[in-house]
Amino acid sequence: MNQLVLSARIAESKPLRHTPAGIPALDLRIAHESEALEAGQRRQVGLEMRAVAFGAQAESLARQAIGAGFRFTGFLAAARGGKVPVLHIQSFEPDNHS
């Protein structure tokens, strides 16, 4: 199963666009920072990754502020013509802990 749940903040949002089929689409960069336990040691964890949303999710995310934190749920797929994973956001909700 390819499903990812990630608490992150919006680091960058490009202007809302539409696919050739007329579906709203939004390209984002999201950032995550937390602390995790690994091999009995606390470790600082941070990452930035590309994300994309379509339809009503894209329209709603386009209205959110840069820096706002959310719990994103979606799946990973390679970027078109590349090998870098992109989170395809299927749902999101406010997250006061990101």
C-alpha cells in the first residue's frame, strides 16, 4: 500500500493552475521538522518535499497561508519525467503540532 501521513507546513505554494482537462492543480513544497527515537537515541528529523493537489483540495490549499501547518494524507509517485518522489495530497486537516 502506498499511503503517507505527514505533519508539515506549507513552505512554498505556486499559483493555482488548471490541467489540460480543466482540473484545478496546485504545486507546493512542504516542510517537516520533528524529533524521533532511532536506535535508542533522540534524533532531529527534517525534510522538504514537493507536493501536488488536484480539484477541491487544490482550491482549498491555494487559500492557505505560507507557514500554516497541516496533517497531509496522500500517496507518493515519481515526478513526471523524473525519479524524485512527490506527495499527491488526497486530504489535509489543520495540525497545530507541525
